Amino acid sequence: MRKTVLPLLVLLAVGSAQAASEFYCCQDPANGRRVCGDTLPEQCRGRAYRILDSGGNIVKEVGAPLSPEQKAELILENKRRKQLEDAGREQRRRDQALLDTYTTAEDIDLAQKKAEADVNLAIQATNERIATAQKKRKKFADEAEFYKKKALPPELEKDLRAIDHEIRLQQELIALKQKEFDTIKAKYDADRKRYFELTRKSPTTPPGGAVSQPR
């Protein structure tokens, strides 16, 4: 029992001696001289100080408390740093997705052609719907010829308004689809540029340029 307790007491005594051998030091603001103590001196409170061991070696340096302005600036700086880190992670994710999507620069050309071809198909389908609607409108217009000098039947008037509205909507859809060509070009131009930056391979221009747009 004594063999177990004695070493423990010795360790506790050594630990207490080591703790007591630490000193807190700072510059006295009143005279500029260094002031030290085994506990933090009153002159060091609210100021930067050092913790030294019995040999005078610096164990730790503690900075002065931040002012409200410094705290606010630190919060902003941490926020800016986090935004930069988040942006960096997002860019790395996009770069990896780009490299996973395209094996060669030619893959970008093919993807652009397919995207433009899909838009062309959508425009073609919309033009066909407009043509069908215009045929219906002609039928309604021919029927309206019989009512030149009198009011149109409510049902016929309603059909004309509805078909005109449908034609306008389809024409607006074509205008939107036409704008998609600019969006597609910008996207794949950006993909080519970034692919070149990541791989140092010169991007190629699609043979014959972009897919022609319907007139």
C-alpha cells in the first residue's frame, strides 16, 4: 500500500511545484518596466502578458483584449475568409464536375451541338403548332365573313380570341427559345475556357461553327 501512495504523493508535489514555477509578466503601463508575479499582477489585467517558466522561457503569450472595433473587424475578417473558403470549395467542385463531364475538348463541341439541336427541334415543333393554329384561325375568320354587318356569335368571337392568344403565346415561346442560343454559346464558351485552364489543352472550334438557327 505504501509503495502505491508514495509515488502518487511525489507526483502531486512535483506537479504543484511546476505550477508554482510559472510566472506572469507584462509591461507596467505606469513606468514601462516589467512586472511579474506567480499570479496575474493587477497591472497586467486588460493588457498583453507572457507566461514564463522558472528558467525564464516563454510558455505562452496572451494578447490584450480586443476593443469593440477590433472585435467587429475580426468578425468581418472571419466572415470574408469563410466566404473565400466556400467559394474555393465550390470552384473545385465545379472544376471536378467539368473534368468528369468532358474527356476531351471535342466533347464540349458535341454537347453544344446537341443543346442547340434540341432548341432547334423545340422551335420547329412550336412553328408547327403555330401553323396549325393559323389554319384554325383562318377557318374562324372565313366563318366571320358572314357576319360583316352584324355582331359575331359569342362562341365564334370567343374562339377567335382564344386562337389569337394561343398564337401570341407560341410566338413568344419562339422568341424565348431564340435567346437560348446565346445562353448556350456563353455556357460552352466558358466551359472550353475553363477546360483549357485546367488541362492546358487548346480548345477546338466546332467544325463549321455553331448549329445554324432557324430564320
